Amino acid sequence: MIAAIIYNSATGSCKRYADELSRQLHLPSYPLGSAPTRADGELIYVSWIMAGAIVGWKKAKKSGAIAAVVAVGMAPPSEKTAAAIRAKAAIPSQVPVFVLQGGFHLEKLPAPMKLIMKWKVKDIAKQLEAKKAKAPLNAQEQALWKMVRSGSGEPASWDASPVVDWVLNKYRFENALRQKD
């Protein structure tokens, strides 16, 4: 049974997803490192993507058994990104990795990250320009385009449904028992 959601947020996107999952699943959410020790269930870990890795993963694993990882980044979700994150962090195969598009706010980043991202957004913009020349961008790509062009922006949608659906399907019986209590 899932007991809580823990999150690591740099600019607010991961906290927003953790809060939404908390609301929809009726579970408490805590910033990474502040969750009470829980021996009675698993955790969902929500964090941001940096250089193809899930930030704070080593610390999150020490918080308890991780049932699922939610990786939040600027780019549209893809299986390729999920597989790369799994491989880089050595996330066990039985732990699903969900990739969700979050917002981007260059001004909220710490100085070293701000410098890195100023360079990175130029590279992303070039890739999107090339793609735009061949075909129209989808809604998530358009949101990413706005983020890299302006240095700030929100995702096409704040959609946590893949995670919610997984929890409800996988833990339907356990959730029903908890709601009766």
C-alpha cells in the first residue's frame, strides 16, 4: 500500500504535481527529507530531471520503499526519457517511472543551474526549429518552445492522470480498504 508522496522541487513544478497526487489519492505529501519514517507502506517519489537524471534519487531511496518515480522535466514525456532515467539511476524494473512535463522558470533556478540552462535552452530551441521546419509542433512541444524562447512557461497541461491511474489500478483493493477506515 502506498503511504505517502515525497517530492524534491526546484521551481515548484514537482511540488505542484505532488500536491495534485496528494489531493487525488488522499495521501500526505512531504518534501524530501522531511517525511516521517514510515514502515507501513511504500512511497511515490516526485522529482525533477537534470542532465537525464532524477534529482535526489539516492536520498529518496533511504526514505523508504519507492513504489513509483515521477520525473518532471521541460520536455514532453517519452518512453525514451523514462528508460534513460531508469538506467542512469539504476531504478529497479518493477518500479514504474512516469515522465511528466512541468513548468520552467529560469529566474527561480540557483545561479550555477541558471548558467547551464541558458546554454541548454539554445540547444533545445535549435532542435525545435528543425522539427518545426518539417511538421507542426504538438501542444507539449509548443509549451516547450515557449519555455525555451522566453525562459519561463507552463506545460501544455498539468496532467497527473498516468500516475493516478496506475495507483488506482495497482492498488484498487488496498485503497478501498483504506477508505473504509
